[in-house]
Amino acid sequence: MYNLSDTAIIKDILGRHGFSFSKSLGQNFLVNPSVCPKMAELAGLDENTGVLEIGPGIGVLTSELAKRAKKAVAVELDSRLLPVLGETLSDFDNVEIINADVMKIDLSSLIKEKFGDMRVCVCANLPYYITSPVIMLLLESRLPIDSITVMVQKEAAQRLTARVGSRESGAVTVAVDYYSEAVKLFDVSRGSFLPPPNVDSAVIQLKVRETPPVSVSDEKLFFAMVKAAFAQRRKTAVNSVSSGLGISKQTVAAALQKSGLSVNARAESLSMQELAALCENIKTETENQ
């Protein structure tokens, strides 16, 4: 079994397969020997669990997942890494690598086909350039998964796990909180990677909710309103929602007042319950016009 935290071994393997790092794919491989075991442990895997990984790189995290889960399936976009993974994961018979773009494949069908009735978790070191799109794809698809344990850029971790209604919150915070309970697990320094990125990272966990924390009658309108509300953070909710949804300021102001909120409120100050109430009252106001 390879020691994939030894940079000399990694460089030797990559060199033999003629692999060079791609900046466009955000390739920074984990080499810190303590991080991947910790991630895999905190993902809550056991012999009855299937685990989906996105972007396995050279298989450092994959091998730790395979040691703990019944089956590990890793989706890798870069076909140049397939022979590398074939070598580094050769000791495991419960790992399957799928060469595909996670944003384009049918994840629901993949999970059903590969894991059957198993409990399924996601655990991955996500490329920074697609962090939010991948997380939202996993959540919005309402996949049969229990949790998502991922490493992301530290700044993104702060936004994704912020409390809705706090200064750090944004539209993605609201969306993540709607579908899951998010917590930050631990920080990871930039020196833990080969090559080192320009930023530090953090591992977060999203425990998928069975039901959302609020009830909204029109999810599409709710998320459109949230996106609009946070699109212009320096403006009040009246101005940003009016502009984003193409409705009058008077309509938004009336909805805010009906929700018991100040007409000068900003999106970042509103709780999940207040955002839901605002959405319902915007819907009522527009329907009555």
C-alpha cells in the first residue's frame, strides 16, 4: 500500500504516468497524513455505508474512505488520473472510479445503481472553483444521502456554515440551511497540499434535513427572492428585492410590514423564519394586485 502523504512517492507516481497539475481543474492534492483519516472518521462511515467522493485526485482520501465504508465510488473528471488511481488504489476491491463530470451525470441513478439500499454519505476534497455549485447540486437534487463532509476554501466554509441572519450569511447560507444543518469541523492549512494553494481550507459537514426548517408555499419564489435580497448587500431588502424580482418597492415594503419587519431591513439581518414570512407576504401582495 502506497504512502500517499510522501511527496517523493506522489511525484514518482505522477511522473511515471506523465501527469502534470491542471490549474483550470483546481488540482491541489492533499498530502498531510492526518487530514484524510480525520475526514473519513468524521464522515461517520461503517461497514454498511456507501460513500460518494467527488474529485479523488490521486486517491489519498479515497483509500481512507475505502477502509471504513462498504463501498466507495469516486467521480473523477480528469481522465489522466485514471491510471494513477488504478495504481494507488489497487489494494482495494470496494472502490469504483467513474470518469465523468459530476455536474452532468444523473447522481440519483448513479447512487441507486452503485449503492442499492445502503446508507450513503458524500465525502470529498472539492475543487474550489466548483464548491458551491457541487454542494447545491447535491442538496437541491434531494438525493438519498445522509450527510456531506467536504473540504472547501476557509472563506467559503465561513459563509456556508454561518448563522442565517448574521453578517457572514449570504444567499448560499440560506440555501444550505434550508436543506441541511451545517457545521465547521476543522481547519486545514495551505501547506497540507501539493502544490500548496494560496488560501487555507476547512472541512465542513452538512447533515441533510428530512424536512426544511421553514414551510414555504413556493420554493422557486423563495430562492429567487433570497438571491435577489443578497445580490446587492449594501442596499435594503426593499431595493434589492424590488430590483431582483421586478416588482414595485411599495409591494416589498408592504410585505415587510406585514411580516413585522422594518422597511429599512437588510437581507443579512433576517432570520430564516423572517425570510420565509417575507416570501409568503410578497406572494400574497403580488397575487392581490
